[in-house]
Amino acid sequence: MNGFWAILGRDLALARAESGGALLAVQFFALGILLFPLGLGPEPGMLSRLGGGLLAVMALLATLLALDRLFQQDHEDGTLDLLLTSPAPLWSIVLGKAVAHWLITGAPMLLAAPLLGVLLQMSWPAIGGLVVALALGTPTLSLVGAVGAALTIGTRRGGVLLALLVLPLYIPVLIFMSGTVTAAETGLAFGGHVSILGAIMLLSLVLTPWAAAVALRQVGD
Amino acid sequence: MHRFANPARFLRLSRAIQPWILAVTVPCLLAGLYLGLVESPIDYQQKDTVRIMYVHVPAAWMAMFGYSSLAIASAIGLIWKHPLADLAGKAAAPIGAGFTIIALATGSLWGKPTWGTWWVWDARLTSVVVLLFLYLGYMALWNAFEQPQRAARAASILALVGIVNLPIIKFSVDWWNTLHQPASISRIGTPAIDPAMLRPLLLMGVAYLGLFLLLLLLRMRVELAERRVMALQLARSRDGEPS
Amino acid sequence: MVSDCGFSYSFQARGLAGARGERWLFDGLDLTLGPGEVLVVTGPNGTGKTTLLRILAGLLPAAEGSVGWEPQPEDGRVALHYLGHQNSVKGALTVAQNLAFWQRLAGAGDAAATAAAQAAFALDDLVDLPARVLSAGQQRRLALARLVAIPAPLWLLDEPTTALDAGSVKAFADAVAAHRDRGGMAILATHQDLGFEPTYRLDMGASA
């Protein structure tokens, strides 16, 4: 696990050194949410009804924000060559990258979500469901995003392309995250959604580092 | 394993089988259209609208078939580094996307008289929209690289990731649909299939499949010809150099 | 096969061919390096020096031929360093942090090796500075320090002395000499006279 810890530590150190840069995603997440009451009108019933879905959609979009730099910067400054020739297994490096990405984008969103839920006048059970949903859903977003980031290294307009590739793959996470919130809000059991989100996360945990590693090996130059 | 890697052999083979595919496709298409649009019984509820089914349903089949063949070609291209497989994937994507668009357009045309709106967030239609975006992403990735080899590798990996995801997406969209859709709305589908309806449907299915294969071979041949032209131009530009 | 005193590997390539896109750069290339041997690759631009090094590093697939070790380095051990035109240096991290990251990634090298690397390339006064404030030559020295900070039997270096002043070129030549003394091998693509005699020379311009 040398590769995992080395890359995780370095990416977090980089995020800290580029002070402020780390929190851009969560700022975008919050700002995006604040636009909806302005666009849709402040009617409390509507906002609380839409809240879970809006937060889930914004989580998807905010995740994309830092994704295109996940491997692109390492590619540009030659570090990718180092990662590819290092004795550490490539999947462990991808996993380290994805975990770092989640800690920088997913985890702050998880912390900000209850506050934003309150701003949207969501009920407490719904906010509880939202936190559970984001906790299980956002790691999948980072993991699947890592595959997209590995595939688009060195492309023209990588960021837009990445969004086009990755967003369709995010749909199941979106559906089950907002489903969890709806179920929690109406007092239904949401164990089913939670276990599906968990299963999707575990599946991504197994498959995506491997897929991204295959993609990275193609980069070459 | 690389028996067909040789473009000359592929070109010979494709020239040989194209007339046969054509010979099956055209009669099937004509018979299917006649039986479907003229002979087949009208639906008790949907009246003549049901005839859109003969254009719509096989298109939806081909949309799915196209993505599956994309994924299979990608797997072959990745594992055996077979250049023709990469080519087949690249050539199949726009055809599959075309069938997907036909399925969506006819589904929408069906929706207007049936539901009174051009679009209903029906589970199948929604899945097909997502499939269209998977196709578009694949095609965009092919075009995003300067080196065709890298493009082929990246697009193949994307196609495989997509095919693994497709059942999950389908499952989640179905689930979402049962949650949000009032049960009273009838879905696009094939209500109680009568043999008189099944026959034209299958004929159209065969015709679409033939069309898909014909277009695929044609596109692959065009692509090969383009590469050949480029190679010749490259060779001519280095005139004087012994090769 | 890594003992404290040095390496005893040999590295070889058989019938190697390299291509960029549709263009073939070289083919039928054989080479064998034993402990302490150095190959200098020269040739005009576009003859495939970089492509050759990247194929040897495993970063690019060979169009034909194969690359092999005798004996095979153990899994999880650093077998080679590849240093291309870029320095792989992170500007936001300090010199010390960059070196520490490379060592952790490789799972090799220790404090003594770090000290030796910093001393070899005169980085001692710079360790706590973020790498982005370093000059181009200083960044290159940092990149070269990686070779010393992490022991590896084979160095694959593409124009290693770009942006270096005469003193630093001398420091680099000393590092290569120390590496050879330990039984290390190196393949360098360069235009410059580095002030030492390589075991072999390969002129890509002539072989094309």
C-alpha cells in the first residue's frame, strides 16, 4: 500500500499548499444550492420537497469540478511517468487519488449538506437521510470519476468531455441518493436504498481502480 | 487469431457477404413494412397508432444490440489488440446512435396520440435517452485524441465501463419510474402480442439487423480507404526517400 | 539481488522497434548492458531517442521486440528510474517534500540517501523552499537528486543535463560514476559532452 499512502498524503498536502483551492468544490456546491430559491421562488413547501433532489444533483456537479485535474496535472509535469514506472501497483495509486479527491470534495459536501438542508427547509428526517445518502453515494462519484479522468488525460477540452462521459454513469447514484431522502422524509424504511448505494459503492471500489489503471497504462506519452 | 487483421482479407470477405445481407434485408424490410403498416390488425385501444411499434421496437432492439456489439468489439480490441475490432467499434457507434435516435423519435411520436404529450418520463424511454448519451460520450472520446491508437484504447475502456453500468442504470431507472409514475399510465410496450403482430415485428427486426450490418461494413470500408489514402499521401510526401 | 554494496543485474533488449503513430523510427535494435555499464544515445531530433527510452522504461509499447532483465527484479522493488524532459516536480511542495514523496512512492530510500542526494546536487540550502521558486537549473537538480535518493539498478535519462551549469554537470557526472561503481547501469540520451567515457555509444542518426 506504499502507493496508496504516498499519493494520498501528497494530494492532501498539495490541496493544503494551494490554500483555498481545496474548498472550491464545496463552495460551488453551496452557491449552486443558493441559486435554486432565487430561480424557483422561495415557497417553503416546494423547496423542502425538491431539496433532496437538488442537493443530490449539485453533489454530482460539484464532484466534477476537481476531477479533470486528478491526473491531468501529473501528466503535464511528468509525475505520471513516475507513477507508471514506480513499483507500487497502479490500482493502489488510483485508489489513493480517489480517496484524496473524496476527502477534498465529498467530505466537505457531507458536512455542508445539513446546513443547506436547513436553508431549503427540509425536515430533520430528510436531512438525516440526505447525510446517509451522501456518505454512501459521494465515494462512488469520486471512484467512477477517476476512471473518466484517466480516460480523458491529454484530450482537448478535457473537462467538458469528462462531464459528458461521467454524468450518465452517475445516474444510478443520483436516483438512489434522492430516493433515500424521499423515503426518509415520508417515514418509509430506507434500508433498501441504503444497501443498494452501499453495494454500488463496493462494486466501484473493486472495479474502478482497476479500470482506471488500465486506462492510465495507455497514456504512454 | 489475427486472421482477419489483414485489411485485404477483410475487404474481400465484406465484398463477398454484402450482397447476401442485402438479399435478406430488402425483402424483409418490404414484407415487414407491408405486413406491419397494412395487413396487421389495429389495436383495440391504440387504433392505427400501434403501427409505430413496427418501426420503434426493432429500433430500440438495435440501439441495445449496437452498444453490446460496441462493447464486444472493444473487448476484442483491448485483449487481442486487433486493429479491425477498434475500427468496428468506431464504425458501429454512429449507427447505434442513429437507431437510438429513431427509437426516441418514434417513441415520442407514439406518445402524442397515446398520452397526449410528446414526451413521457417512461422508464424505457428514459433508459434509451441515457443510452444515447453513452453513445455520444464514446464518439466524443474517439474524436478527442490526436493519435488513433490512444483514442481506440480509451474509447474501448469507456465502452466496457458503459456495458457494466448499463444494467445498473436500467435497474435504477426502472426503480425510479415505479416510484414516480402513477400506475395508470400504460407503458410503451407490446401489449398482448398477436401472431399477426409478431410476424411483421420479427421481419422488421431482421431487416434492421441487416441494415446495421450493411452500414457497419460500409463504414469500416470507408475508414480503411481513408487510412490508405493518408498512408499513400504520407509515402508520396517522402518521395525520393527509398522505402 | 540487491546487496548493500551494489547491484548485479543485466538489462537487454532484442529486436526492438519503435514507432510514433504510423511512422517507424527504428527497428532491429539489440542492446545488452551489464553491471557498471553506460550507454550514451546520440542523434538528431526526431530519430527516436525519447521513444527508445520510453519503450525501455515500459511507458510505451514496443512495435516489435522485447526487453528483459537478468535476473528479474523482485516485485515491488524499484527497478529503474526514468527521467524525461519534465522534472516531475510539484511546485507547491517544498524540495524536501518532493524528495520524501518520491521515496514513499518507491517504498525505498532512507534519510541517509536523502542527505546524500541533497549533498550531491547542492540542494541543502533549498530544502524548505517550495519548488516553484527554484530556477530551471535548480529544479533539474532536484529531479536528478531522485536518482541518488532512491537506489535503482537502471537509470534511463533523457537529456539529463538540460538547464544545468558546468558545476552541476560535473556533479551529475560524479553521481553517474558512483552509480557505476555500485554496479548500476545507465542509458542516457544527450547532445552534451558529459565529461566521462560511456561503455557504449549508439548513434540513432546512423542507424536510421
